Amino acid sequence: MAAYGWLFDPKRCIECRACEAACKQWNQVETGAGVRWRQVHVYEKGIFPQVVTQALSVACNHCDRPLCLMACPVKAYYRRADGIVILDSNKCVGCRYCLKWCPYGAPQFNQRTRKMEKCTMCADRVDAGLPPACAASCPTGALRWGKWEEIVSQGTDQVENFPTPVTTRPAIRFVTAPWGR
């Protein structure tokens, strides 16, 4: 079975947050509970007037070696054959160990349910042959999704402001050097 992953081009990202909105809408992510499965982070550096920005659209990276899965004391996480890491909320006790160990901050603590939540890579859409809602909604093609075997050879696995991928081997690649806008 094919594994899947993300391909992100920071130079194409216009910080519109369509990916965030599509994720929230498709997955019915609760508002007001402190939960955002996909987030666009914007970083700035330089001194005026030579300031440059970098946008990163981040969510669960569905790692090859997910630390969230390894850290969970109640085995609420599992990794599907296609590489999608799923959190079974019925098993979650809200201990937040997964959040502590995930270098990407992907697991989110829901203040209302007192349990963890995270991106599912829209597994229901993937199972139906569709891309995740976030990638499907990106108007510039900055966030793309596909078979990992086609993505893994593109770009790089590390950019500034993204934690080292050495331990977890996340299913995300970056098309270009992010700074310079």
C-alpha cells in the first residue's frame, strides 16, 4: 500500500489560511476549544526595511517514527499501512504525553473534552480517493499532498523554523529555501 505525505513550497504560500479553514470545516474541528489541526505560522527576520518573511503550513506530519505513538501510555495512537497516524479519542485519557514528545506540536489538547486531537490527513477523504481538504483548498499550490514515493525525492526535509526531522522522519518535504520574500 502506498504511503502519503505533504510537499510544501513556502515561496508560494500567501498566508491566506485557506488550508486552516478547510481543515476545520471538513473535520468539524471545534472552535473555542484551543484546537487547530492545521496552522499557518509566519516568521519574520531582518531589520527594516530589509525584512523577509517565511510562512509554514504545519499539521501532523504522519511520521515514519511517530514519537506521539511511542509516548502514549494507553496506546491511543496507531499507524495505518498507508502511513497515516490516527488518534483513537475513545482511548485517549488526555495526559498530554504525546504533545510533550511531538517536536511539531501536532497533538492539540481540547479544553472542552479534556482529550487530545490531531490531524488525520483526512483519512476519510484519502480512503475515498480524494486529497486532504487542506491541500485541495490551497489556491496557490503551496501545500500539496500525494504518494510519498513521488514526494520524498523533492526539495529538502529541513527548513529554518521546522524542528529536525532526524528522529521522527516526518512525511513532509519543502520545495525551496523559505526566506526571501
